Amino acid sequence: MTIEATELETVLALPIEDRYEFFLDQVIETGRVWGLVGESWAVFRDDEQGYQLFPVWSDEDFATANAVGEWAGYKPQEFNVKQFSEELVPQLKQANMHLAIFKSPQDMGRVAEPTEIELIFSSKVKPS
């Protein structure tokens, strides 16, 4: 799905909780989650809580908008919800990492435990 530039700017300007709801709605609709990858996965530390965070977005264009600064040159990588639940969530749990839902270049997004999001998806996303 290609996001219009005005929609991209509008959504990125939403408050964190609104972007979180947008993320959930869009992933439930499409069954896809996006991360950023370069030589390794894009991750960062939440200095307030000390968590290592794995950022995820609901669309390739939103992920691309965050491929700036230290992530310049990183490319969006898609996960379907099954891959997210069966592959990514266990790895994040083992590494004691949290998700940064819908990070923007200006903020870190909403911090969530991987199992919290996995439970939402498992109850709402149709199997592909």
C-alpha cells in the first residue's frame, strides 16, 4: 500500500496513542508489520525505562520515513502476522526487548511488550 505524502505527514503528526490505534487497525486489516533492517535490525534504547526497543510500523512508507540519522540506508522489511508471532516475538522475549509501536523521527512511539501485541493480533487478525 502506498501512502500519500499528506496522509503520511498527518499520521506521523498524531499523538502517540492515536498512532498506536492506527497501527493496530491497519495491521488487523492488512496482516502485515514492518521493521527496518540494514547490517542488522534497527533497534534503540529507551533511556527512561532502560528497555532495548524494536520499532515496528503498519506500512512500508511509515518505516521508510524513519530510515534517517543512524538508520539512513536501512530498508523496510515486512513480517506477516504469523511470522511476527512465531518468529519475532519469541526472539524479542528471549532478548528481553520491547516494541516501539509507530516510532516517528520525533519520538519513540508507544512502548509495548511483544506478547501484548501478539495477543491482540491473535484474537483479531484473520489467518493468511
